[in-house]
Amino acid sequence: MRKIVISHFSALRKLLTDFNPRHRYSTKSRATLAGALCPSSEDAKFLLDVFGIRGPLDCLVGEPSRRRHAAAVRCHLCANDLPAGSLIPVPSPLADMQLYICSPEFTFVQIAASSSCEDAIYCGMALCSDFRLEPVAQGGVVFRERGDSALTKRPRIEAFLDGIGPVRGSEKARRALRYVADDARSPRECSLGMLLSLPSRNGGFDLGRLSFNRAFATIDGIDRYGRRKSKNRIPDILLEATSRSGERRVVAVDYDSFSTHAGDPKMLLDMHRRNDLATVRGLPHFALTSADANNFEYLCSLAEQIRKVLGRPMRPALRTSVDSHESRRILMEARYRRYVLWRRFVIPPFDDVVDGIIGGDRW
């Protein structure tokens, strides 16, 4: 029986296109890399076709002698002892093949080891999200529900990092995890959240602490006894910051994608949702459309509006007058980093972003 372990970006893609594999195996798998092989190009192409993911196929082995190169395979080596649950058994389409996939937490460490901090943050948000990629669905994503829970969460990744110790990628994974937020419901939410919240040095607008899809109680009229009714509304993106005066402020941002919110009934519901959120005291609310997200100049203008509402100081910080040559240079460099992040993560679809990470594409 051949043992194959899917890893790195192939694991990322398969995890995000499948139901959570942990529901099939409720207890922690004790599987190790012992005996793991690199598949042939023919087997790799077959697996890629069956799983419907882009290749080459990333696989993991535990011994240098088993590592080899093939046209449709990227074979990686890991000689470390792995915590229980690092490898999850998945159904194999071939009778003579025992198939495993790296856990979401282990996959995050692998991606951090082989890409930039921003790449790891984006992939980490996708792994900690509430969406599953579904090409035939409107907008290409569906909400994980009815027994299909999120693949992982930040605390689970932190626990994995504590258990695996100092392996390649673990320190970069810890740094990237500081900026990962749980519960996004689309890849575009992940990228917009990054752009709005990351520090300026990472290409973001540094507008505050990011969270996704938190529920707020909103006013829902009066019942027949004259008592006020309420219902929960969930803005897509939430930014929290402390103003210069020390006041905690919160801003909500909703992303109303044309692809997933098209049609008059849905547009009407979106309008009602915005009106509901307007009743939450102390919660300024902004809305973004797909066209807005594709307009870098508009996003810069929106970020400046949000910064003023939150009472945040300008980022990056300037030591001299804003009109000085040094300040103009600093602001120009920050703008370029934001433009690169926007082009790299906000504009392309998820698979193209991942292809860019693998190929080192840096606009």
C-alpha cells in the first residue's frame, strides 16, 4: 500500500474546496511520515484531476532518500517529529494508495516557511475562515454550515506551534498569525481586511484591530405590547482602534460584491442591513461594492475617512512637515506598498493569488 501525504499549497487548495476532513475522523490521527512516498507524475496528475485543484501536486516525505523530482510533483522533506493530528487521513481514489493531507495548522506553517509574511497572513485567514470554495456557486464560495465547520482557528494554530517547537517556518508563522483574523466569509473579505488593517510596512493602512462577521443587536421595531424588538446584524469587517484621546472606537465595513449580491431582492436586503446597522450607537458604517474594491484611489480615500472616524494618527508616522522632501518620499513608498498589496491580493481570484505566491509573482 503506497502512502502519499498532500502538503503545502496543494493541501491549502484541497482543504478549502472540501468539507472539513476532521468531521470524518473525530479523534486525532496518530499517522506519521514514516513510509510516505513521492507519487509518480501520472499518479499526481490523476489526483489533481480527481480533486479538481491546480498543480503541481505538493507532497511530503520524511526521509531524504524518498525525495525525488517529477514533472507534476513538488516533493518536500520534513524530518521533524509531528504532533498528533498533523496528518489527516482522507479517502483515496486509488485502491492501492493510502492518502493523507497535512492539517490546516501544519499547512499554515509550511506556507509561512516558503513565502512572505503577507502571503502567510492571507492563506492563514483563508484557513481560519467560514467559507468553502465552490466553483458552481454564485460568487465561487459557500458558507460552511450544516456540519461543515471552519477548518481551524487562531488558538488552534497557536497550540500547534507550541507543540511542534522550533521547526522551519514556525517563527515566521507566529509573526504572521498576529495579523490573522478568524471567520471571514470570502477571499475578498480576507484581502480587504488585510489592506485596511495591516501595518504600513506590510502594505496596509494600519487602521486598527481587525475582526470579521461579529454580531450586533439592532432595533427591529416595536411589538404589540410596545416593547422594542431587536435582531442580530453581522457586518463583514470590523476595525477597532483607540483614538488619540484614549477613546475606544469601532467602524464597520460591509463588502457588497456584485457577483454574490446581484439581483434586486439581494440588493434590497443589503440596503436593509445597512439601515439596521445605522441604529447601533457608536458604530459608523461604510459599504464597499466590487467596483469600489477594484478602484485603488477610492480605497485610499475610504481608508482616510475611516482613519478620521477612528481618530487614528497618520501612518506611516512622519518626523518632519508633510510637505518636506523626506515626508513625501516616505508617503510615496507607503502608497506603493499598498498598491502592491491591493494588486497582489484584492484584485485576483483566490487561485490566481495562490499561483502568484507559488511563482513569486510580485506585481
